Amino acid sequence: MFRVALRGAALAMSGALLVGLAATPSNADSTISVTLSPAYGPVGTSVDINAPSGLSNVTQVKFGSSAYAPRTGPASDADVQVTVPSDATTGPLTLYYADTTTTSTQQSFTVQLPTTSTIQSPSGVTFPGHALVRARLSAAGAAVPDQQARLQRRWRGSSSWHPIRKAMTTDSNGEVHWLLTPRGTADYRVMFADSTGYLGTTTGTTRVHVLPFVTLKVPSVAPILTVTVLSGRLRPVPTGGRVTLDRRPAGGTWQNIGTTKVGHLGRFHFRETLDSTGRYAYRVRRAPDTRHGAGVSRLQHLRAVQRSVHSGMSGPDVRALQQRLAKLHYDVGAVNGTFGFDTQHAVTAFEKVQRMPRDGVAGPKVWQALAAPRVPHLRYPSSASTAGIEVDIPHQVVYYAVHGRIQRIYDSSTGGGYYYTGSDGTTQQAITPTGHFSIVYMREGWVTSKLGTMWRPAYFNNAGDAIHGETEVPPYPASHGCVRVTVPARDRLGSKLYDGLSVWIY
């Protein structure tokens, strides 16, 4: 029933009468009810006009005010076929008869307007970044609202398009948008559907490159001539492939160290051994593939140190040691590049927590442990919701916490377990009591008792047990039952200890 002809309006012969497109009827219009099939369409659409009778003498049809179309099919009393002319406008139709009479239809025909569309997107995002894909639909330069749009995707290297996300409707500006988190490089386009008043169209293609997110973990300090593990992760997880490690010494150029496979969880590891001290920068690169662009990690820096450092030594490696210990919350005192009393006890505390021999010397094993240390945790963080102390007897350290998080770790010595004669003449065992306590009172300066002297004791029970400073804090349990810290450490604790402060001992 539908015949589409893109030719312009022309004259048509109906019987022996030729009617021009500019002919003007000589009588007033009447109105007729007809059925239009279809009731809308673009220029060139073949339209069937159906009525019970009276259509055999129709010679042409006017669309709007000045667009004429001749009858195109054979004569029929109940059917007229015409082709929508190029200058047709939306509105009722006017039927022209061979006797120059006219009749208007009660039904309107809607001329679908052609549309144009555009699409925009970022050229690339680093996973798991977002990409905003926007498209706009217009007709004759004006926005087209309320038009349904569907986003389609085609993976890089594929020829197939697939719809993604739910369909959207253009807003008052003729725009639609989708916020995506793409996992791979792909092409996108938007298909706008037909509506009664507008033809649909498809945008051009935009490509969003997805760059992999590459992370690299490098210890801040590592000894030379020792295997150091550098690890990282690639996201999204690839189906295979390799990554490349580059190294650049301070003041030098990049050197390719090697490549390694990426594991099934996107993780990778490099084993690095340096033969000279100094500062080095590292990066990991991932070559592009069919699904992702090239990726590179942020620069990571490492200081290679040569010697085991101990009390009395100084230098940049000592400063690096102090900075690393301080970052891990160990009480190092001043970060000054000199391995003194405080640094020795900080190293000892670190060795205790790492379950290493307690000699207070930063040898190769300490340097290696500093790169990936065992991290202690509070046993009772809720009791330190404001602030609190925990005494870890097995590890012989004291944790000072604020808001449930460890802020400082102090070297300590608790009850030695030996027997001694108490102030009342009885035999007692040197055991630090366990349980939940709180600071009950404190005294300043040196306080002397029958069992010895204490610096600035903070008593946590009424039996005389206290957290206090002591000139000797050996790396093993040695006190009568108190909790010893060094004198400088007790001074740095200072006002952090106050009446009512929670103290857990376990």
C-alpha cells in the first residue's frame, strides 16, 4: 500500500483533465473524514487516503498551505495514493477534484522533520575513572526534546554494536548523557528513535580509551646486596600479559630492569638487588593491548643503604632509619641523623614487635623488615576512644592511642618474674598485673621507694604499680612489676598521661 517517491510534486493526468499544482478552486471547501495510512512520515512517503466513497475524481492533494501532490495510484472511489512533496508541512490535507471543487480532511498528516545529532566523550580515562558520554539531537538548528535515545557500544577490534544501559529521553536542550565506568577501550554511538514529528538518526562514533591503573609499592629504604621485593597491581585485571620495571638513579637516566608476568589477580612482583647506595626512582609500565591503552605507575623512590647502623653512628642512612621508624609510630625522639639513645630504643621496640632478636642494631634484617613490617593493633580500641594506653607484655612495648588508633610505640620492660623481698618483708614475685586499669594519681620528678627510684610515676593501681621513667630499660622483663619506659620517653609522654586515662595490660 506504501509507495515512496522522492520526486517533487508534479502534474498528474486523471481522465482527460490536467490540473496544475497552482490551480485555485472556484468553490468553498467542505470537510470529509478519512483514514490516513500512515498518519505521519518524512518527505517522499507514500500515503493512502481512505474513505467509504467519493475519491475517484480526486486529482491532487495539498499538504499545508502550498505543497501539492498529484494522485499516484489507479482511480478508486475509496482510495487515493499520494507522495509527500518536498515542501509539505504538518496539518490537515486538502483534496482537489477534477471539477475544481475541494474538500478538507478532518485528519492531519504530520511531516517528520529530518534531524542531526552529535556525540561527545573524553578521549581517555584511567581505570576506574568515569567517562561522560553526551549526545544532542536537533532539527533545523533547534533542540529536539522528548526523543528516545539508546547508547550502543562496540569493543575495540570488534564489528558488532550492542545496546548498553537503559534508554534515555532528550531533555529540553535536546541532550542525553550517560556516566560510564568503562573497563576497556570501546567505541560509542547513540541511536535516536523516530517519533511522530521527527526522524531518528544515529550519531557518529566516539572512542574512549581506558588506561590501566598501575600501582607499585617500593620500600623507602633498603640495604644493598640484599634482595628487595617490589610489588604492584594492575586494574582492571588483564587476561594475561606482562609489565616492565624501570629504574633511574638520582641524576641518571631510566634503565629497563626487566619484565614479569601479571598474575590472575592482576598482581605482580619484582626482585631487585642494588649494588650501590643512593636514591633510586622506579616505575612500572604496561604496554597497550586490544582492550586497554598504555599505563604507567606513579614514581616511587627508594634509598639504598650500605651499612648496619648502631648507637654512636650518624649519616643520611640514620636519618632515613629515624624517618621510617617515626612514620611507623615508633618513639624515636628527634629525627637528626644521629643514632643515639632514643633511636636505639626505637629500634629495639621495632625488633620486639617484629619478633626479631633485640639488639637495638639496624642490620640488614631490620632494614628489610622496615620495608614490609608487621603492624601492631590495639586489643581494646574502644577503651581508647579518646585516648588510652595498652601494655603488651609478650612484646614488651607500650602503645599510646588516640581515637582508637596507635600514635606511639614505646620500648618497655615489665615484671621480670623473679622473687624478691617486698617492703613488708615477705617474698613476692615480680609480676606486672594484667587487666583493665586507669591512672589513679601521678607524681613529678624522681620518686624513691624501698624498691628503687622512678621518674614521674603514673600509678595505675593503689598497690604502687606505675608507668614510669627509668634509666635502665633492658630489652627483656626486668622490673618488680611496674611498666618501665626510658626517662626521655616518659617526658615525651608528659601530659598524655592524666588521671582517669584507660590502661589495659595483657
